[in-house]
Amino acid sequence: RSANDDFLVANNTIVNNSAEGGIDFGDQSDGAGPALSTRLNLYNNLIVSTLNAYFKPVTITDNSSRINYFKNQQAYLHKKFAELRSYAMEMKIELWGDLPFYLPINSPLVWKNRECFTIDSDGTFPFISGAQAGKHFDRQEWGHPLYRWGKGIDLEKVINFWKRRLKYISNLFDFVRLDSAIRFFTFAKLHVSSSDLDQICFGPGEKIFEPILGYARQMGL
């Protein structure tokens, strides 16, 4: 089935033609119907419910089949989000997003760009992201690999990595918040087995932040 069978956007009206029955959000040309935020939330819920219905969890033992399964799932979700953004633009609604500073170890971006992270050749990493114990909180282990930006490291690789992330997310949102941007300047380096080896380190600061921020501006973010 075509995804368009399930979600139709026409004449300012969103309709769900699922097997469970249609849901009409109402033609907003005369100001009737739910508020825009409610309609967008409903539309998002329809995307999620349809995604769950079409891509039910299955046991896949073949790696290529598993990869294709997730590729198809992500392609479908991207298509639905593109429709959502198109509708938001039509309604003159800005979408604001969040770009996480750290990435999980199982992220394809991390494994594709391992030279940008402090990951050993065997896939392990002795230090992780987190926060040292403070006056009002205990030691926090977040578990992300750290960026590789010590002495003698080619910062251009990390800068280009961030530019690729920004270019991608510019297709999703109108504005983006750089989460934990302070960690371009200072960050905690937690040892995986001993808190006695934890450190507070200085990042490259403006050397990396300024070109990243400038590129974000070029992308219209």
C-alpha cells in the first residue's frame, strides 16, 4: 500500500483513512476545528500508530534482512515527517528541534566516524560522558563516547562531522538548540571503572564552536 492511502493532506484538512476509520481534523479555512497544536499532535500520533502497525517487531536472524527492515522503517518515518513539516510550513508554524551534543556508542554516526571519538581499535573506550558529583547531585554516568580533540588532533574532522549533522537536521527543523554547548569549552571525563580517575577537561572552545555556529547560520538555523 502507498503511504498516501493513510494520510491525506488537502484543502487545509488532514484525514486518516486507516482501517479503523477516518479521522477528520476539520477544514480550518473558517477557523473551525481543533487548535493547530492539537492537530499537529494528532497528526504525529497517527504517524506513530501507523508506523507501529506496519512495522511490528519481528525476530530477524539474517543481518541483511534486519538492515533492510530498519531502512524501510526509517524511510517511512522520514516521509511522514516531511509531510508534517510541509503542513507546518503551510500553517506558518515553526518547528524547533534539539541537536544532542553526545551520541550513543551504537549510533551509526559514531561507527562511521570513529576517528572523531576516543574509541579504541577493539571498540572499547575507557572514558565516558557524564558529570562529577556536585553539591546537589551524585556522580552521573551518561555513557557516551567522548570527542577526540586533544593535542595533535585534526579538529577539521570533528568540525566536518558536526557540519554533516547540522546539514541533515536543517531538513527537519527551522530552528535548532545546540544541547549542552558548554561542553565545547569544558566537559567531564569519567572513567568507566574508577571515579578516582575522573577529570574535568577543557575542549577546543571557540576554535570549533565558531565554525559550527557559522555553518548553522548558513543552513538557516
